[in-house]
Amino acid sequence: MKTDDITISRAIINSYMKKLLSSLQLDVALVGAGPSNLVAGYYLAREGLKAAIFESKLAPGGGIWGGGMMFNEIVVQDDALNILDDMGIRFQPTGDGHYTMDSVEMASTLISKCVQAGTVIFNLVKAVDVLFREKNGKPRVSGLVLSWSPVEHLDLHVDPLGIKASFVVDGTGHPAEICRIVIRKMGVKLDTKTGDVVGEMPLWAEKGEQFTVANTGEVFPGLYVAGMAANNVFGGPRMGPIFGGMLLSGKKIAELISQGDKGET
């Protein structure tokens, strides 16, 4: 068989366009391909929901890859072992209710399992705004406005494109970018003690892990927060290179959305 360069280009363009066109209207649009959203994407797809993740960086995986201070090992506690078992991620007990695992294996496995379950990941795509509509006379986040990350990085004046989604999940980690966009551009208050992004506290792993899961949920109609974005928005401590709370946060997002109504697209 002769390999033709145009045939290669056509195959890539056609295949990508099919993915993109099929993702213009979603049940769930997840922003950020960190551990929480990867887990959420996996379980959402298993529940039959149409979901896609939009990641601004080249490599999905968020902060998993670097482990703790570039030692590529991370820790997960007992509570999240069922998720590791679902994903087929290997781990080693430390003898005190915690387990270590290779961060590269964990990141790559979460990515692979999420995609294989049916959730599409678009890397190098940045969510620069949200769509909103009204439901019962009240504003609701109803989708995303997307641009290529390099376009935004170079500050080029290129109009973005919009997609619709019944639910949007801010999984952008420490910045909580989507929540900040909603506050700034819609002039509304979030369901927090200040109505704003409270801001994360210093490191306290035990409290941070508990806070992450407890505050995973809807923060504005149609908008959910997961992982470190939940900590930042509600004002909880960061937790460092322990990831059980992040995994449990993603599973909780999938459960909340799949058990709820379909919103409005």
C-alpha cells in the first residue's frame, strides 16, 4: 500500500470534524482534564450521558503527572480504592490506610478509561466564556464558548465558537476559571458564603480531602464544581499530592448529574 500525504491529512480532518460536530450539543461539558473530570467523564459515559472534556493544555491529566514535587508517585486513601479497582490502576499499601501508585500510570489510565468509556477529550481547546439561557425566568449556564488555546495565548482577535450543554462542570483546578467568568460576565452570585469565589486556604491534606468531596456540586444553575475548583470556590484547604478526594469528587459529580434532570439544552 502506498501512503499518500493527502490521504493522511484527509483522514485526520474528517475524523476530528466528526468528533467536534457530534459534541456541539452535550449532556455535560467538563472544563479541564484533571483527575476529577476524567473520573466524572468515565462514570457519566457509563451512565449513558453524552459528555466531552475540554482541556487547554497539550496533555490531559492535570496535576497527576508530577506526583509530589516531581517524585512521580501519589497517594490515595482507603475511601477511593473502589475507583482504582474500576479503572484497573495498580497500587501498593503503605500499612496505614493509604496507598501509593505511579502517577504516570494513574494519569494515562484515567485518560484511556475515560475515552474508551465514550467521553471525548479535546485538548488544546480553551473555554473562554459560557452560554447562558433563562429557565423559569432565571439565568442558567447552558454551554461553553470555545477557542484554540494557542489563539488565546497569542491574543489573536479570532472569534470563538459556542456549544450547548445541559450541565457545565468547572474542573479547572486552583483558578476556578469558569466560575470566575460567570461572576464577572453575568453579574450573579454563586452559592457560596460570599457569593464570590472564596479562595483556597493553605495546605491541610485531611481537611482538604473532606472539603473537596463535601463541596462538589452545583454552585449556580447549570454549573457544577469539582476537585480543586470546589476547594477554591468554597474556600477549603488545598491537599497536596493525595488524590482520593479528587477521584471521589469526580464520581460524585457523575452521580449528581446522572440522578438529576437533564436541564435545558
